[in-house]
Amino acid sequence: MKNLKSLAIINMKTLKYITTIIVVTTIFFFSCDEDQWLNETPLDFYSPENSYQTPAQFNSAVARLYGITNQYMMWGNTHTTKLLYDHTSDLAYDAIATTHELNSYVDALTPQHRWIENVWDRYYDVIFNANVILSRIDDVEFASEDQRERLKAEAMFFRAYMYRNLGIQFGGVPIVLEEINEPKRDFTRATREAVYEQAISDLEFAAANLPHVSELTEDGRLTEAAANHLLSELYIIVNDYDAAISAASSVIDDPSYALNIERFGVHQDWDGDVYWDLFRRGNQNRHGTGGFNPESIWVAQYEYLTPAGGQGNNNTRFVVPEYWRLSGSDGVPLFFGHSEKYGGRGIGWATMTDYFFDLWEDPNDIRNSEHNILYDIEADNPESAFYGQKIVESGAIDDHPNRLQRQWSAILAKTAPLNDFPPEVVDDPETGATNNAANRTFRDHYYMRLAETYLLRAEAHLGNGNSALAAADINVVRERANASPVTPGEVDIDYILDERARELHLEDYRILTLMRLGVLAERVREHDPMHNGKYASHGVSDHHNLWPIPQKEIERNTEAVLEQNPGYN
């Protein structure tokens, strides 16, 4: 199978057990008198007792982990989208209004905020579903122990992934390793170090029992390389730099993986470059529709017009500016509407910061080429006096009230399928006019690719005091980008963060990187225009390097004290 969603589709009847599992495994979040209900014997619906009886059912349950993780971390909606991890940060801000959502940390980052609650709930939802699998899988007969251990390894990977997120965002949290099947209101917080150690333990098991990529036929399924990539980051967090280097090297030195250095895949004959190719529809998987991509380590699978195929990533809607609402100095709209040429129906929710646009010190860096960042576009409304002219170069928008740069800053090609939207969302193929559904990327998305592995190893080398080896790893990434090499004397953690922004912008989870380094508050104060005085001067305190524990969890935990993080009331 191409990916796990086809497995989920085949086993839709089996997956009916999910409703009951969610009820059982999320008791942590609710309080009522369930004693009588818990003693019922299910006769005509799926439950954990009759849904975990065969290897096929466990395989479907693991497929469910992929599905909900993709939903929570990659697809989502406004309040849980991938965008949450990019703004508000040093890279992007909310361009709707100065006080919109999390634009003001001091006002919005509270224990009652729904985004905080959603993130917490969803991390633990994955953990609890993984625990049900792990608590029951040893009681079922498998044709081979390898099959059992692989499924356990996948469940442990997802549990580790979520504990890694919890540790970074919330600090020490309750560690739950068993299925919960009765009311429990006495959770206590483990130390942050214990949370990381648990994640490392799970990942070490996963790395030892997940298959090598050469043994896989399914794109999107986890491999030992994915576990080692994540282990590298966690070893960095706990300052075990030698282990981090070893974990990253096991991926980098594997001949099955390599950076793409030549044009590849779908539309490689179009104007573009190899970085542009990485983000075209069909190019993300190792076995993509347009060819082979050896840079992919773990990719979230998306299937257009397929049941259970995923919602697609919202970056097109949120990050592409609302260019189609721009008018020229003559008051006439500059564009006939939104089109596939310029990224569909963007609404400009998030805009990149000046810090991001100032990163490009090398004019030859292809990541900043005209193919990858569109700094100027041509007006296409024939009724406009500026028709056919560049809107910035001509001065057409000089007088437009482009408040907070929502209507125009630049278009990032990696956030939209430029000139390549599905035909169903293109109303007029001749003009490229799109309908309102042209607001997603309509493609698979990287969780991990090899370029980040190099940058993680560079960070570990720097932690070990070896800036020469750190520079060497960074330069592998920069060489592919046609950027000039960095010298060892230039490499520090700020430079690595800069290089991560150049290579991985809107792709990795930026606030997690800043939070694990303890610099989120510092960099938001410096680079976010809602906090540095450009548009507003909202307060940011050092305690914002951690999010608050949701207040509802503290209140429902009536039989023990679930302590709040310092600085939050």
C-alpha cells in the first residue's frame, strides 16, 4: 500500500471501536459517576475487549495513531493547525489584528486559552491510544514476534513523540504508561527530565525494532531512521551530545538517504530549482509520483478526494497573503481575483517577520530565489492602470492600506501549489481563476527530512565544542542551496537557528525548537513585530518559554495537586 490511509479505509468496520476507545482513554479529562457504566458488558458494539483480538486489529489501531497524529500536528483547523507552531514566534506573526489570538503573550497565553487546552488534550489522546495498544498487544498471538515488535515500536514512537512535545511545551507533566480504564483524578507531574528520559526510552526501543527503509513498501510508515532522527534531538536536549551525534550519523551515513542536489520529480522541467522541487505536489515521498526522493525520512500522507485521506495543510490559506484584495493607487482592483498562479485563496493570517526576510545574506542562495519567494507579482486585472506591471516595482500599492502586511509581503512557494492546484478548484483553466476551495497545499508534508538531520548533528557538534564539524554539517545544507560556506568561527546557536529558518521555515515546528533552547521569549521580544514595537509592544516574560498547564486539568484533578507552571495564575 502507498500509505496507511488505504489500510484504514479497508478496515473501516474494524475502526468502529475508536469511539469507545476515546471514551475509555480520555477519562483523564472528565469527572462524573461512571461506576455503573464501566461495569456494562458490551454485546453489540466495538470495545477494547473485542477490538484488540487479532494482529490485523492491532495494525488498524496503529494506523489510527498515524491518522490522529497527522490530524493534530499537520492538518487540523484554525486552532490546531501546523500554523500554531510557527506563530507567534521570531519567524511569523498574526496579521489579523494586534490583539488577535496569541499576538499578545501576556494577555492570551493563559491557562484558560483554548489553544493551550487543545494542544494538551491532543497530545494525551495519542498517548492514551498508544497505551491501549501497548497494554494489550502481548496478550494476542502473532504469526511472528517481529510483527508484534514492529507494532509496539510504532506505538512507542508516537508516545515518545508526544511526550517530547509535552516536555518542551509544558515541562514536567504526568507520565502515563498504562491503559486507563477507570476514573483517575490523582495525576502528579513528573520532572521535565523524567519526561525526556521516558521519550528516549521509547525511542530507543523504536529504533531497535522499526524496519530499515529498504524493507518498506509503504510511504509514510515509520522507520528506524525516523526514530534516530528524533533521538538525536532528544539527546541534545539532555546534553548527551555524543549520543546525539551517533543517532544523527546513523541516518546521514545510511546510503539509503541523501540530499537531492539535482532537479527531480514532478515539474522538474518547469522553471525552478531543486529546493522548489522539494515542495511540489507528488515529490515528498521516497516513491513519489514524479520519481525518487531519498531526502524524505517521515512524511505525513495526504490523499486528495479519498475518504480518510486527510484534510490537507492549511498553510496556503493562512500564509499566502490576501493579494487578491489589493487595489492600485487609482482605486481599481489589481487582480481579477485569486488564482493558482499566485497561490490561490490566501487570507494572510500569518505574515513572515522582518527577521526572516533579513536572513538572506547570500544573493546566490536558491532558497531565496524568484522561484521560492515571490517578492513582487504582476497585476492581472485588465481594468487596472497597472495591468501587466509589478505591483511593488511600479508603486501600485504604495498608497494601499496594507495594514500589518496582511494583503502583501511575499508569497512563499513552499506554502502553495503554484500553477498546480487540483482541477476541481480551478474555475477557469485559461486565466487560472480559482474558487474558494483553493486554500490548501493539497500535498503530503514532511515531518522529517535529511537536511534537518544535518542541522541537528551540527547542533550536537557545537554542544561538544567542535565548531569545525558543526560548520561542515551546515555547509552540506548550504552547498545544496548554492550558498557560500560558513566558517567555524561564525557558528553559534544563533547561526544554527538562522540556518534552520532558511532551510526549514514553515516546515519544522519553530516554537518547539525555540522552547527547547529556552529562547522563545527572548526571540519573540526581539523579532516579533507585535512585541518589539513595530506594530505593538505587548509584554513577553521569560516564563513564556513554557506554556501553562490547562486550568481545567488542574481543577478536575481533585485527588492530587497538579501544579501550575511558574508565572501563570
